[in-house]
Amino acid sequence: MVLFLLATCDLRLATLLTRSLAQELPTGMAAIPLNPGIIHTDMLSISFGEEAANYTPVSNWVLKAVPFILNLKPKDNGVPLTIH
């Protein structure tokens, strides 16, 4: 519970800081707080053990993430987004 709360606080702080940065950037630049979701990596396997296999493998995540990132627009500046 404490770890989740800390992670939530960190995420909120990161989002707040990114939104503040977004307001200061010149036209043509953007700062977007991007939540990648939970990805099955070696580090996740160490932490979650066999449960890590229930999450998206990196190879599948990349196929979703690259088009998502390449389609970001200036309107996304400062908007928290998640790759699903």
C-alpha cells in the first residue's frame, strides 16, 4: 500500500512538473507526461516473478507505442497520456 501511494504521488508530481514545463516551451516543442503502462521486462520478472508473464512483452508494446508516439500532436502538450 505504501509503495503504491508513493508511486501515485511520484506520478502526480511528474505530471504536474511536466504540465508546468509544457507552458514554458516555445511553439513547436512539447512536453508530454507519458505513462507506458506495465511492460514485461527483465526487471519486472525480477520483481513480479511468474506474474510478469501476464503483462505485455516489450516486442508487442513497441508495436503499439511507436505509432502512438509518432502521432502525438502539439495539442497533446502537457496532457498526460497512457499507451494501452
